[in-house]
Amino acid sequence: MVGLLVCNKGDPCPSCHSAMALVSTEPSQTIALPDANLREDINDALSEMRVSLEQNSPEEVLANAEKDLKALMNTRLDIAITGASGTGKSSLVNAFRNITESEEGAAETGVKQTTMIPEEYPHPHFPGITLWDLPGIGTPGFQPKEYLQKINFSRYDFFIIVASERFTMNDAMLASEIQKTKKSFYFVRTKVDQAMDAERRKPNFSEKQTLEVIRKYCLFNLIKGGVVNPRIFLVSSWHLNMYDFPFLQMTLANDLNDLKRFLLFMAMSPFSRENLLEKKAAMEAVIWKKALLSCAIGVIPLPGLSLSVDIGLLVTTLKDICKAFGLDEDSLCNLANRVGKPVDVLRSAVKKTPLANQINPQFVRSLITPSPLVGSAMVLEMISDFIPGMGSLGAYSFSTSFYMLKRFLEDAMKDAENVLAKVVE
């Protein structure tokens, strides 16, 4: 940490004073590191940087990385959920926010008055996402032809139209009006678990056949109402890992642009290893940019920058990784409640990483203590040779930040997989 402290005092030093102006754009080389996986990871990260450097100046690469990260931070995703009262809209709102109805800030469920104004519910961990509970179409003052204008349709990225038994002509008319605006819409049939429980009492019950009957009935009513190729998802807001909810989340994400897709990936409830891999891949694409900003902090002695700025960036990033993988106290309690397991059982599966609320500057400082690998003169010299103008100080900052974030992400992935294994025991 000595190198970073020297630069952060603001004193120019020969190895870093004009480092960013001296970055080479020669063809990439291979860095030989003692750890094969880390060698591959750093080579990949620096190769991506090298591609950027071949197309832009070093200052532009740094500015673009900072711009991209700020764009992610400022991205908003507004999800509109509409349907008649009693169809399970509020439960679906809570499901997307990964909270139970008993938690503070949850959308109220049960018998209540019909929603008369759009009600907003920010995601508790990723506030860029807001779920909107809209008045049902056809309720007093919200007739189909004027509905979208009254609920300010331009605010929302897409619409989820909810029914608990069958979709009506009003639902079909709403879909037709949304289609005219070129926005996406999805049909969600809720309370599927209740339908299954009712059918399960009958002889010769088949879950697969029952689901097919429900799906065909939904299709019949929507096609009858004039909807072409409706996308229908059968869900239970209580059993999120069952039926179509995981598929619904993936479909929504794949229909979004890159920034909004990343945000939804981060907020998705983790249901399977495939889902965890999607989250991991999304976060890996960001790590090198955060490491590059750490590198810039170490390389460029600007007044007012201190080590705490870099520490703050890493604290936030590690917390976001934990929250994305459900490794925080609220998410574990919520999951335990849903699957009927003691929360201590799920918590015992988290062995490699702390929970999100336990991550603080002191914890991050313990991680950035030079390791025999990252802090070695050999590694610093190798990375400095790869990007010649960076110097040992910049190489230290980059390799330390990248190594820490990458290894922490790997550990969080393993802990999340262990939690899923406990769920199915």
C-alpha cells in the first residue's frame, strides 16, 4: 500500500507523473503469472483494455470507463404491473423486489380498495428499479381508450398484465393499445399454486397436464380478444423457483438494452446455477473498468483524491456483489421464509464471504494487504511491461483491485451455490 499512499499525497513521482500519456498500444503480450486462472483473467482484462487503447487515447479509455460506470449507476428501470384488484399484483410487486409482505415497505396484500393512482415501490437493494402498481383497466376513470394517457405510459419500460383466473377483453384491449406505443408487454397468470392445490385432490392428477390446460385457457381468451402471439407466464408469487417465474425474469432481461439488462440481472432472485452464472458474467464485464479507475487513482496524483475514494469504490462493489447473489441478511431471511428452512441453516452455507452488511472499509483494507502474488515485484513488473507507461504504482493499483474483485466474485458465486444446495436438501 506504500505506493498508493505516496501518490495519494499528491506528490509527483517519475514513475507516474505522465503515465497515462505513455500507455503503449503495441500488440498484446502474454503475462506469465504463477496462478493459471489469475493469469488468464488478467490477460483477458488487459486484452480488452488493449483493444480500447488501440481505438482511443489513454485519457479517452479512462473517461469512457468512468462514463460507462456512471451510466450503470444512473440507469433506471420502471416496471408497470396492471390488473384487476385481487389478481395478485401486490404479491408480484413484492416478488420482483425479493421481499415478503411482512417487511417494511412491502406492497400491501389481501383485501383492500382498488388502486386509483399508480403506486411506486423501489427495489430495496437496487433503487434504480421501481415497480409500479397501476389501477386496473376498466375501473372507474380508467377506460381502455384513455388508460395509457392517464397512467403516463411513457414512464414505463414495459408492462406486465396480471390475471389470477382468466384474461378479459379489457386485458386484450390494453395490450392492443400498448402495442401501438411500441412498448413491450407480458401476460402473467398468478396464483398457479392455488390452482394446482385444487386440482391435486382429483384422481389421476398430472401437474404437466394441468399447467397445459391453464396455459391453453389463457391463450384462448387472449386470442379471442384479438391478441396475436401473446406471451404468457404462469407464476406463483410464493414459490418463485417453480413454474415460469425464472423464465419470465430471463425473458424480461433479454428484451432490454445492455444497461437495463445489467440492472435487472443484478436484482434477479437467484434460483439456479444458470441464473447465478448470468449474474457472474454481467459483473465480470464491469470489474476491469472498476480496476482501471483504481489504477487511475494510483497513477494520476490529483489534488483531493485519497485512498478512501478507492476504498469506497471497492466497498460499494463488494456489497453489490453480495446483494446480487442474495448474500445479505434480508435476502437469506426472505428465502428461508419461502422455502420453510431455518435461516441459520442457509446462513451456515455462506463460508467464503461476509454478508453484505458486514462489509466495511476495515474489511476491504484487510483484503488489499499485499499478497505474495499480487504484491510481488515480478507481477508488478510483468503488468508494467504489458502496459509500459503504467509504472509499478499503477500496476499495483490495477492488479490489487482486479485480483480482489475477481476473487471475491468467485467466492460469492460458490457461497450462493452452497445456499441453493441447502434449499433443496
